[in-house]
Amino acid sequence: MCLLIFLLWILDLKTKFFGGGDLGVRLYTYKPRESYAAVHTKVLRPAVTKWFVFTSERYQSYFHSTRHHILEHHPYMNVQPVVMDQHTLDVHFKQVASRNSLYNRFLGLDVKITLLVELISQHMGEHIIVSDIDLAIRRNLDPHLHHHISRKCDMVLLENIMPLHVFHNMVYIQTNKYNIGLMMIHCNTRTLQLFSSISINKDQWDEQIINKVISNSRQTVQVESFNPYSFIVTDSVDDARIPEVDLVKLVKVFRSYDKKAAIETIVNRWEGAAAPAPAAEEDD
């Protein structure tokens, strides 16, 4: 384990100081993020007022739960579902599963890309948020959104950072540059051209190809990531970072029907609400 960390550290130094190129590997030593008050600027009006959530017919009740959590902290937000056709998804998922037991369900599926192009086309000149359904949100995100808008960003995404226990310390390793489960997009010709240029084959999935296209478009499209100490991607409700963060994106380790309960667990922990103990049965 120590050897692994040492090698990753050398790769990180090579990238930073010797022009080794972007190796997609960076080390983070977790530290408490700046307090919310420290990043909070005086907000005269909301940074973004439109939030689109990918869902399907089967998960409409799940969407309403996510929408409730968004509106709890952003009451002015217009939260709309972006509904993917359930039959198309079911047929595709079965086809992918038959080819590979260790599969990404969106392998070769471009439905999200098509819908993103439509959203950007319909909202040219505006900033919008687009997300998956599996988010836990702790507080209003406007200070973060204003920060990136002030920097003239075309797009802001989550970072994929994997937690790794090393003795009694936690090291976080960047595995894949961006996670597309939460994006703030400035709808303009640059972002429209970026997503319109994406073509997915049967051996690629949307997040993988978006990372590749972004990497090749850095001269024309300004892309940043949300603060990795405030916005995290995780596969565990017991992740040690959760008590300090503003937003949690859950990933594929959970089955879809478990994610809603996992989000409620995280939200309840933030609110300090412990689940009530079952009532003891009285003897007759």
C-alpha cells in the first residue's frame, strides 16, 4: 500500500513540476474546507434559477423526492425532470448486460447527450444546472455558483475522487477527471458545439467520452470543477467527508432502489435526526 501511494505521489510530482502531461492522477490530503461563511458572498439575486434532473418513468416518485430537497434550499429554483424513455433504457440495459457482466449501463447510449444538446439549444445565453437524481444537498449552493459564473466558466462539473485508507489517514485519488452527475452549463455556442460534436460508440459511455472531448477542447471551452472539499462523489454513506460537505453525489455501488434511502440517511445525519428506535412489544 505504501509503495502504491509513493508511486502515485511521484506521478503527481512529475505532472506538476516536470511537464509530464495530465496523467489523470492527483493526490488530495483531506482537510476541512473553508467555512460556508468564508465563501459566502452577498447575493443580490440567485445565480441560477433552472435545474434539470435526469429521470425516467419508473423513477418519478424518486424525482419528486430529489425536487423537494433542491427546493428546500433553493425555493426560487424551477426544477424540471428530463425524462428518458423507459422502454429504450430497458432494452439497452439488457443488451449491454448480455455482452458484459461488469458493465456500465450507459455503455453506447447517447440519450443524455441528445437531451443535453436540446436543453442548451433551448436556453441559449442562460446558466442552467443539469444533474442526476441521486444527490443529497445540505444548503444553498449559490455562493459556489456565483464564484464560477464570475470566472466566466462555460461549464462546471464534479470531480471523481476515490477515498483510500492508508494506515490511519485518508488519501483521495482523482480517478477520472469529471463526473457528469452535476453540471452547471453556460448555454452558448461553445458548449452547444462541444456536446453536438460527441459521438458515442458501443464501447464508450457518456461520462467517458465527455471527459475526452473536454480534454481536447480546453483551448475553446473553459471548464472548472466544483470545490472537491464541498462537493463529493462517493459510494458510501459512511464516507468521512460527508459531515463537512455541501453536496453528495452517490455512484453506482448502490442499486437504484437503495439510493433514495441512502440520501435520506445522509440528510437525516446533517439535520441531526436519528431514526426512531422500534417500539418494544409489551407482554400480554
